[in-house]
Amino acid sequence: CIRLGDATIEYSKDFRFYITTKLSNPHYLPEVSTKVTLLNFMITPDGLEDQLLGIVVAKERPDLEEEKNRLIMQSAENKKKLKEIEDK
């Protein structure tokens, strides 16, 4: 099930949702980035290598991928807290 607003909706495990953008460098919140797969068609060879390495790590060492995602979320929370403190 997924939550869409106030409603909980059942969905098929085979469901795939694709979004495209014309933005050259779109920014997504860390919470979104850890839950989706981003594919950049304007990628450089080094960027492609980084993406492929990320895929291999996720398959071979899911514990490291989970830790990376946890650290991304923690970093975003820390930046948000710092901003709140600086704004006071």
C-alpha cells in the first residue's frame, strides 16, 4: 500500500512510475533521492561509473547501501536543524 494524501491505495508490485524533466540539473530532496532511482541521460563517463558502482554496491552489500541512505537522511536532518538554529 502507498499513501496518497489521506488515502491509502493498494498497488501491484509490478507497478513502475516514470517522471521526466527538461531541467539540466534538477534538485530532489534527500528523502526522495533515497527512495527512487534517478537516471541522467546527460551523464559523463565518470558519472556513469559512479552510478554503476552504486548499483553494484546495492546488490553486493545492501548493508552499505542502507547505511549510505541513513547517512544521507541524517545529513539532511542536521542541515535542517542548523538552518533553524541560524535563523533564530
